[in-house]
Amino acid sequence: MISANEAIKKIKEKAYWDISIHPVAFEKNKIKNRKEAIDLVRESVVELRGWDYPHFTDREGDPHSIQEGIEKFIAWENHIELWRMYLSGQFIHLLALREDWLTEEQLHRIAIIQEEKVEKILGVTGTVYTLTEIFEFARRLAQKGIFQDEVSIEITLNGIQGRALAIDSPGRIPFLSLRMCQEDQWRYEKTFSVNDLLGESKEIALKAIFDLFELFNWFDAPVQIIKDDQDKFLSGRI
């Protein structure tokens, strides 16, 4: 069993997502107590594929209490993450980029381009799913009424310099040329009205997805295909 600090250190060994979802107006005890915080996360977890977002296990001592809220962490195969829900209503999540922790056999299933080798990749469909999960989770939190009028969402994807986009869906044609990123981080920070987040979380996620792909010089991403992938994902048809 690792500690929280060891989990954070492991996450930051390679590329990782750093996510914060919080009310714009700070209130120290927006959530009444830690039991309510556990219930809030449990009822908002997104379960659309083989691994939930954020990962939640409901057993004695897990999630566990911390000074200002609750915490959960895990390091299992390529699922390495730590999240905290504070009583102020702030949710933070450190999530290792799963592509960096795949086995050699798993990596062989992902198409890059013919005849080219790259050391680091970012899967297209996996990215669509992850960003969609983040905004869907934020929407579900908003339904619980903890954000009042506005909510701030901040997402950073760290460690992407020299990384290539990869087609990670079976049966699809790989890129004809490498789509590389020269920046070390993708940063996203926006404030939304709760009403906009409740009604447009899918569209908001799509804008974030295309913004990230542009950093990899993918300016002609197939909008309808990605929309269809997102719709299938949200309806549980993957």
C-alpha cells in the first residue's frame, strides 16, 4: 500500500492530467461534512467504460478523511491517480496519462503511422473520453447545487513536449504524418455559469478537445466522427 505522497510522486514521473473544479465564490464549509462529500462524489462518478471517473471504491476507510475533506488514491497497472474533494466544494484530481503506463503489447495495438517510431503518444479516442468524463463529472456536481451561480474548471496536461497523437481505436486509419506537440503543457481555464454547464457540458468538452488537438497541429480533425464517438460514449455504447 503506497501513501498519498508516493502516489503523487509516481503520477508526476511521467505525463499527467491536473484537474481542478471549484466554485468561484469561496466558502469554507460549502459541504456540511465529510460523509456528505463522500456521498456527493459517489453520486457524481462517471461510469461509461471499464474504469470510472474519478475512480471510486466504497468501503471502510476508502475514500478516507483528510484535514479539509476526503481523499482517494490508487496505483494499479496504468491507472494511477489521486483525487480530493474539499468541504469548500473544490475537487482536485491528479491523473497519470494512461498511455505512458501501457505494456509493450498494449502499445502495439495503437496505430501511429507507417514506418515511424515515437517514444511518447497521446491517444485520440482516449483523450476524447477523458475530457468528456471531466466535464460530465463537473455537470453532475453542478446538479447537486454546490457551485451556486458559477464554476471554474482548470485542466493542465503536463509532459506533452515531443509527444505524438496516435489513433487508438481499432480499424481506423493511422495519421499519414506525425502530429507532434512542441509545448510541454496544455492549459485550459474557464469559468462557466452553472446553467451553461448543465445544458452544454458536451459542447464545452468538445471545444476543449479540439483546442488540445490543435496544439498537436491537428487542424482538420474530423468533427462529426469525434462528435459521434462522444455521443456513443455518453450513451454507454462503446
